[in-house]
Amino acid sequence: MNTLLSLLGTLRWQDVVDVLLNSYILFRFYVLFRGTVVLRVLAGIALLWVFQRLAVGMGLIVTSWAMQGIIAGAALIIIIVFRNELRNVLQAKNLRALLWGFPQQHVATPVEAIIEGVYDLARKRIGALIVLPGRENVHELIQGGVQWDGKVSKEMLLSIFWNGNPVHDGAAVLEGNRVTRVGGILPLSLRDDLPRQYGTRHRAAAGLAEQSDALVIVVSEERGRVVAAKNSRFIPIDDNLSLKRQLTEHLGAARDSSKGRLHESRKLTVAAAVCLLCMAGIWFSFARGMETLVSVEVPLEYLNRDPRMQIMSTSVNSVRLHLSGSNALISSLRPYQVKAKLDLGKAVSGVNTFTLSEENIVLPPGLWLSRIEPPEVRVALDMPINKDLPVQVDWVGTLPSGLLLESVTVTPAKITVAGAQRTLAQISTIYTEKVRLDDLAASGQLTAVLTLNGASVRLVEAGRDRVEVRYTIRRRTP
């Protein structure tokens, strides 16, 4: 109990929103895809994911890789194989129906109207194929046809299957009290044990019944007989009472509609609770699972520097962050997800000292910062300027006995350098490399390379790092 109270005490409002939002997304998946093959496949993929996480936790490397590949392949299969069903769900009439709309309450199918229509068709020897879906979506199995939205009635059925109607050869789909599709082409059964007198309509009815839980009613054009196809069997319909019994059993019309609505509400409530529990468990396993500690080296990023100033030096170029979090989140951590940023917007010319805190660190959700090393960073900023400095030859050693260095001319006499204002303020002369007087015996000239005071000083003209030195030597007068 104490552990639970401690956990609840550390919850942030972002954590609550995270769990509730993902629970609702999962619940919407259930509402949109329930009763379809897609939902069962998604449940299977979720189960595989659970086994994959268990395999990772147990150190089963090959098994976890194999399951990861199967999950990726299954996701691709869903998109390809069930594209029609996905399209039917996602092609909502409006955004409300997709995001927060609920299935319409069950509308009773007019059984008597269907019975009258079927027996009128049989009496007039008009062939018919009527599909009454069960819990499964049959639209992915039916090809072609015309989308329809007509109220079920005896007259509607007679007009659909009238011989002069262009869609009379196809199947009509009845959902609730509406005819939702006409002229549909059903998959044909490949069974070879069907009676000889059964034609294409019977084979089509058997094909759909074998692949779904729909009830398909067939009216024979030649004999005026009525049969119903359910699962893998044909049910002879001898009279209207037999047809009413089959329709009642299939549609559940005997059940009180108020009880049906109550049952539906209970199912949705239970589904919502299960979705919430699942997401809470997943969140807990990621965000509050077995705690793991890790340290990472992160380069420092400097932001909002005054464009007139340059960074001359820093005490460190990177910092070490000590992080804690669940083992799953630590294992999935990538270097680009962690950043250390330092705002130089208020920095001034000179050495600035900054204390690092959580505000300077960017972490993925679910990870916590324990410590920063070093806790302080010193950054030296200065204004870059140009300065003309006289060139001085750096003489070393002494001339041979009896000789005197009378004059020296350096070309160019001044060199323009660029650097930090504070640094250049301390430099009054730029020297050449050392020139040994011991090696000079007479007047002449030489080329000397300039030496710069540190990396923060550079020549404005990059290629002019040499000067010509002309010198005059004479003998000392006695």
C-alpha cells in the first residue's frame, strides 16, 4: 500500500494525460474494428509483442529478434490483406464518427417484411440472393455492387430483384432495417458435394456462409424454392414459419431491445476499463519499472550568443549526465535524444560562470536527471577586433667579434591581426621567428616567419605570414 501511495504521489499531470489519451486511442480501435478479423489479428500482434518483451527480459536474443520480425511482417500484412476493411472503417462520413462516435443502437430488422418479400419472390419465380450479416463484417468479402440506403420492405425487395433491374443478379445486403448494398458479387464455394439442382446463386451463398457468420437466403428462379445458407450447411425453408425461426435465431429478434442496449453498454464499459488497465500497465512498465542508472557524455550546445562576441575558451566542451529510469527506457535511449544547452543571452565580455541545472538538459519522457558533472561551466567571451602591430625581428645570439648591426628594415613594417579585444590589448608587437646573429657575417636579407601569440590571434590576410628583413652590418672602428 505504501508503495502504491508513493507512486501516486510522484504522478505528474502529463502522466495522467498520457495514460488517458492512449487508453482512448486503444478503445477507439476496439470500437471501430470489433467484430472484424482485423481486431483479432491486432490482438494476436499485441500478444506477440508481450512475448517479445518477455524474451528480451529473459535474454533470449534470437527469439526476441524473430518475434520482432514477425510483428513487423504482420503489421505489413494487415495493411495489404485487410486494406478493404481498413478503408471501410476509415472512410467515415465525418471526423466525429471516427474520433468519438459510437455504433448506432441496434435497429430491429423487419422480419415480417423480409418473409413476405421472400415468399412473393418465390411465388413469382424471381431469383434472389439476400445477405443478413452477423457480427462479422462481410463487406470485405463482397465485390462490386452499388452502395444503397433503402428501407427494408416487401416492395423494396421485389423491385431490387425484378428481372428488369440492372442489379437483380447480385446480392442485396440487409443491415438493421436498411438495404445497404445491392448487386454485390459473393465469393463462390469450391465444394463438390452440392446438389445438382443448385445453381450459381446457391454456390455464391455457400461461399459467403463458409467465410463468415452471415445468413444468406436464396430464392430459386427455376423452382421457386427457398433455402438458407449458414456456416457450411444449407437449411431448406418449407414455409414462412421456418424462415421466421431462422431469421429470429440469426438476428436475435426474440431478445428484448432494452436488454440488448444494456448488454451493449456493459460491453463497451468493460472494454474501456480493460483499455485503461492495459495502458496503465504499459505506462508503469516503461516509466516506473525496475530503475536503472546510466551516465552519458553529452556535448554542450551554446545558444543566443551575442553575434558581436566570440567564444574564446571554455572550461569543458561536454558534460557527463547521470540518468535514472526504467530498464526499457534506458535500453532504448539514443545519443541524439539527450541534449545539454547553455543560454549565453545574458553573458558579458570576459569570463562567465554558469551553474548547470535540469533547465539546461533535454531528456526523453520517463528519464530523470540525478547529477551533472561538472556542475559549473566557465565561458570566456570577447569582442573580435583588428589591430595593426609593428613587426619586430627576434634576434638571438651575438655577432662575430668586430661586427656591428647598423640598421634593420622589415617589409612590411606592420601586420594587421584579428583577435579578441582583451587579448590584443596586451599585445604591442608581433615578433618573427628567432634569427641567430651568430650566422651573420655581412649585410644582406632574409625571410622570417611571423609567430602569433596563441590560437586566439590570427592574421587578417592568411597567406602573409612572412616578412623580408634587410640588415646592414659593418665593422667596428678601432
